[in-house]
Amino acid sequence: MTNLNTVVTWVDARDRLPRSGTPVAAAITGRYPADSVTESDTALGEEFWLVRPMYFTTLHWSEDGAEHRDCFVDSDGIVRLPYGLTSAETVTHWAELPTLPGGRTHAVLGKDVQTALQNAWGARPIA
């Protein structure tokens, strides 16, 4: 079987940002909204720090027409800024996404998909 281990190198978002268009794993910090049913109106909710797949871009236009620069965007179109900038949720660290198992690329398209999958699984090609 193909070696499926990978090493992740986290980069502090305060020190360096990825190239525009780069898909990344982003470590996001913020605070969940207070649950008005179980918490008092003055409670701020619980802090979190979690990892989400996102991409980085130097320019992004939200659906409402707002312009965002040097930001991380998730699959739902939610924009998060690098840590230290004014945002409810910020990206503290980022890492390049690993390549596909057994490969050196992040994407395989078309007729090459089945071969790449078989190579990753260590299978023989289907005749």
C-alpha cells in the first residue's frame, strides 16, 4: 500500500500569508454566540479554535457587494481575516493542504482519476 502519511507545517498568519488562490487548512479562533435560552444576556458564549478548509485571496467580493482584501474564504463564502485584524473570527495559522494520497498534486481530473485512485490504494488496473 502507498504511504499515506503527511507532515503539516503551520505558518503564523501574523508573519506570512499564502499566495492568492491557495487552498489551505486554516486555524480559526473566535467566540460562539451566547445561547439566549441557556445563558444570560451578558454571557459572551464559548471561545473556540478549530481547523477549516479555506482558500486565501488578496481580493474577494461578498454576495452583499462588500470588498475584502487579504482574507480567507470558506466554502460557504464566510470571510475571515488574519489574526490581529478586526473580525469576529480570525485565522491564527494556516497550512498548505496535503497532496492527494500517493501523489504530488492537489487535484486529478478526467481519465486520470481512476489510475490515481488505484495507485493510492495499491490496486492493479482494471482490464
